[in-house]
Amino acid sequence: MRWGIVGHGGIAPTFIEAARGIGHDVVAVAGRDPARATSFATKHSIGSSGCDVSELVGEVEAAYVCTPHSSHRDVSIALLNAGVPVLCEKPMGVGADQVRQMVEVARSAGVFLMEAMWTRHLPVMATCRSWIQQGLLGEIQTVEAAFGFKAPYDPTSRLWAPEFAGGSLLDIGIYTLVITELAFQSLPVSLDAEAEISPSGVDASISVTARYPSGGSAALRSAINADLGRNASITGSKGRVDIPEFWRAEKMTLLSPTGEKVDEVHHPHRVNGFEYQIAEMARCLDAGLMECPTVPWAWSVALAALMDEIRSRAGIVYPSDKEARS
């Protein structure tokens, strides 16, 4: 397909590499700063650049939105209303209300929309689901997941600024929730959350404990001010799965209750891991679908609502929350 990109931050080159690596083309980029957009286009051999998303209409078959979180909704809605299918970076919106608005526009316009939760498309995760469904782990008892790195504190950057919906939860903590939902196949029935709030007002780190309908529990941590590693484990009554680098996993190990290796899978990415969601979106469009079965709209709304609840428990407030209450 011919893709356009809205946004030219750090994740955009990863998308370009994956798209081109499986035979797609990236032909246009739009960004807030025309000079930066032009420089980005030149660096990545993209023929067209500008600052208005309307310039993508008629030039592309799909758009990838990778602006700061706070503008995902407005950019995506503009594209959807213009008939352009959208792959929107996670989190799809800042809160469930925004995600619901995006879904309603997509439904009304009859245009495809998908949250770019690439982890759900990885081959390793498909195998993990299969192991759980086959009962190889028995009854799921606990999930432990952590994702943290130390980023320089800059209250004006997208990671640290409330106006950009910064903080660890929406940026990387979301992945710990995704792996937990995969394990339990449900949302929690109760949760507690405790955050370290930065001087700028976002969560520098957050810890979430949750209980699930089966009686199992999860202990999840994320941070942008500390290295917590990036690993997850799913423990059941019959064994445990260890998943290193779980948000971009290429391998995992199934262990017995006594810690002996039972099985191991290794699925090296063809490019960088983004290619699976790109290929799936192309498949969905070819099939005439408006939403992806792997990342359906209801799932994105539920995930956003869960993060709303976590933020409420932890005292994390964004400017956009006032809009949602008005």
C-alpha cells in the first residue's frame, strides 16, 4: 500500500523500515513543523511533506498516526472523515471518551481504524495464547511484568509533559496491561495503583496490582525514571512462561512448576516487529473490514477505560480530562 505518516518522532523510522521491508511504500509525511517534516522526508527518501493532513488525502491508501498522544484523536478523526484508513499509535486516545469518539467517527464514515498495538500481532504472542488455550499452564495464577527506562527529565518533552499526556503508564505501562489481558483473557475485577508523580505532573513510575475473575492476580510496574528491565512471566498451576523483552518478543520459554524447560519458541522478526500489524491492516482492508479482529474497537475502548481507572486511583490528571468532564 501507499502510506502517509502523520508525525515524525522517534517511532516513525521504525514504521518506515517495517513497511518498506514487506513491500509497502511510504510516500508522504505531515507534521506540525514544516521544516522538520521536510528534513525528515529528505532523510527517509519520502517524496512529499507538509504540515496539513489534508495533503495526504488522495495521495495515500492508509495513514499511520504517530504524533504525541494528545493529538491522536483529532488527527485520526480528520483523516477518517476524509476517507483515509488509519493505523493510530497507542494509546489510541487519551482516555476512553476520546477512543469512543474515534470509533464512532470510523463507524459513521465507514472507514477502517486500528490501534497500533503491535504486541498483539507478534507470532510469539499467538503461540502464548495457544499454550494457554491448550491448558499447558493450567489455571493462570499470576502475571508479573515490568517495563522501565531512565529518560532525562524535560518537562517540555512528550514523555514528561501533561499537555502531551506524558508519563509511564500510557507510553509503556500499557504493554504490561496488554500481556496481562492476554494471560487472563479478561479485565480485572479490582485494582490498586500507586504512582510517583513528577514535578511536571505525570507518572514518573507506577505500580499496579490487580485481581481477575478467576482469582488470579497481576503485579505490574512501569517507569520512565528507572531501569526496571522489560520482562514478563505468566505463572499457572502447571507451569510458567517467561517472555523476555515481552513488548517486542521474539522468544519465550515454557517451564515446569519445578523450573525445568518444557518448550521454547523463537520467532525472529522479519524486519523489526512492526511488519505484522502493517500486514494485518492490509489484509483487513483487502477483506473490506472496518476493524481488526486482533485489535477490535471494543478492546481499545476497554483498555483505555482501564487506564482511566488506574490514573484515577493514582492521581494522574491531564488537561484533556477537563474536556471529558465538561
